[in-house]
Amino acid sequence: MAPRKTATVSSRKTAAKPAAKASNGGPVADFDRDEELKAYREMLLIRRFEEKAGQLYGMGFIGGFCHLYIGQEAVVVGMQMAQKEGDQVITAYRDHGHMLATGMEARGVMAELTGRRSGYSHGKGGSMHMFSKEKHFYGGHGIVGAQVSLGTGLAFANRYRGNGNVSIAYFGDGAANQGQVYESFNMAALWKLPIVYIVENNRYAMGTSTARATAQSNYSLRGSGFGIPGIQVDGMDVRAVKAAADEALEHCRSGKGPIILEMLTYRYRGHSMSDPAKYRSKDEVQKMRSEHDPIEQVKARLIEKGWASEDDLKAIDKDVRDIVADSADFAQADPEPDVSELYTDILL
Ligand SMILES: Cc1ncc(C[n+]2csc(CCOP(=O)(O)OP(=O)(O)O)c2C)c(N)n1
Ligand SMILES: [Mg+2]
């Protein structure tokens, strides 16, 4: 991982014994047993859900696009652990993990993927277009970078209403090169909007590596022209994400305006379901999996500290697999939307 370059917002107190550090030297949150177990379970739910979605896609149950989040689970789970009720989340099309992290039901997400009636968009949105006002999840967007401007609008509404909520807008390393991102940065900085911009730097935009596509690959510095601070975070370590999230959310809630978190992360699977994978080596993927896997890191700590046995963790895995299997059964049994749905939820 690259060294942590940062325009820090505050310094943190260290405990008597040397504090643990993330692989890029950044701070990590000091998780207790319950937090480690929660992080483990939430990340595992996303991974197993995505594996099942991949299977259902292969079997022809999912039409249209489908982008899996496997490898990046620590980002949304660490963020969600720091958020408060009312904070909004908005992201792009690699969105199933974000939805599950906000507490949206696996059944409703899977039913949407398979185009069924009980899906969050009544089967009409599919993988890239789901929303839950109740869980403050605003999509699900297929236009690269568009959610950054929409997320800035959510932050504007928060500021206008004075409700103390923060908008969290996720986007990729590829999206970070889109013009509207910088128009949004300008307004957010000018009006001190409460928004955390999260660049999920998974090193590739489809088949294009950041090295081939970007002049400034330290995305945490992308707001410097607008005076927006940024932190580079080990996005494979859920504790590092939580520590950065606490800092960023506090920054926004105290009225200091926007902040950027660059999450150094990695996607294990292809860009979408058809990907020739010629742009990287199998060894590169394998190295990330074996040395930085976000779930294995938590598992190793739980075992090492004696906070969970292999059997305890197997029981969690079984529980999670049951939830995912149930969602897949539910989705396949659920009817397709009625033809009359063609005329609902549209602007005429
Ligand atoms: C405005 C626009 N341009 C191009 C595309 C085609 N496209 C879809 S995904 C993608 C790559 C985006 O990569 P990144 O932002 O790094 O996100 P990741 O897929 O890595 O999560 C592109 C170019 C699009 N959907 N919208
Ligand atoms: Mg990317």
C-alpha cells in the first residue's frame, strides 16, 4: 500500500502500549470484541451475497448489468459503523454491499437483481438502480460520477435544514476524473456542505489502471485546489476505515465542510460479469487476497485474541449463508412485476 499522505484534521491520543497501525501507517480504531464480530459478520454477509449473485447471474436469473463488490467490503462496513441514523449514502453501480451495509433486506435486494415484484424498485431497476428512503440509501447510479453531484445536493439539503446529517458519496478512481466531481467540490467547499467524498480506489476503471488514466493518483489530494482536506486510508482494514470515518464525520458535523477519504482497496472479480481480465495478472489478485483480505484480517484477530473459536466463526458463516440462500429462494419464487407496472413510477 502507498504511504499515507494526508492533510490531517486532528491528532489522536495514543494508548500506553504502541498503537496498532494500518498497512499504510495510518491509525486504526481500537475495536472491542463486539465490534470485531459485527465487522466480521457484516463483511461476510456482503461477500456471500455477492458470491450468490454471481451464481444466479451465471444461471441466467439476473439480467442486465451486475457489478460485484467482493474484496472491497471493509470500506462500506467501516463507514457504516461510524455513521449516525439519518446520514445518507449514495454510490455508483457497484452497490449491493452499500445497500446491505445500510440495513436493506437481502431478500429485497436479491429480488431486485432478479427483476421480481418484491425488489426495492419493484423489479424495474435491477442491480444498478435501487433506493431505500427508509434506510437513507439514494442509489445505485449507472452514470459514472453523477452520484457525486447528487450526493452534494443531499448535503446542501442537510445544511439548509440544519438537521446535522452528513451525506456520504462513494465513487471510483475512474469517476474521480469526471468534470462534475470538481464542480461539486467547488460548491461543497464554498458552502461548507456536510459531505464525505469517498474515492474507492480499487486501482482499475473497467480495464484501465489508475497509472494509465490519471495524472494525480493520490486521490486524497484531489480537493486541494478547493481547500478540501483528504486522507488516504487502508481500505482493506476495517479498523482503519472506521478511524478515518470517525474523523471525517466529526469534521463535517462540526461545520468544517467537505472532506475526502481515499480508500485504497481492490476488487477481486472482473469489472462486471463479462471481463476478459487481460489488464492484470492472476498473481496480483492472489497477492491481495492472501495478504490483505479484509475478512481474513478480522478473523485472524478474533482467533488470536481468543475472542472467537473456529466453531464460533463457522456458526456465523452458516447464519450468513442461510440469510443469503433464503434471499435467493425468495427471489426465484417471487413473481415478475405485472405489465401494468410499466406505467408506474415514471414521469409523464
Ligand atoms: C458517464 C459515463 N461514462 C462512461 C461509462 C462507462 N463506464 C461504466 S463503469 C466505468 C468505469 C468506472 O470505474 P471506477 O469509477 O473506477 O469504478 P469501479 O468500476 O472500479 O468501481 C465506465 C467508464 C458510464 N457508465 N458513464
Ligand atoms: Mg475503480
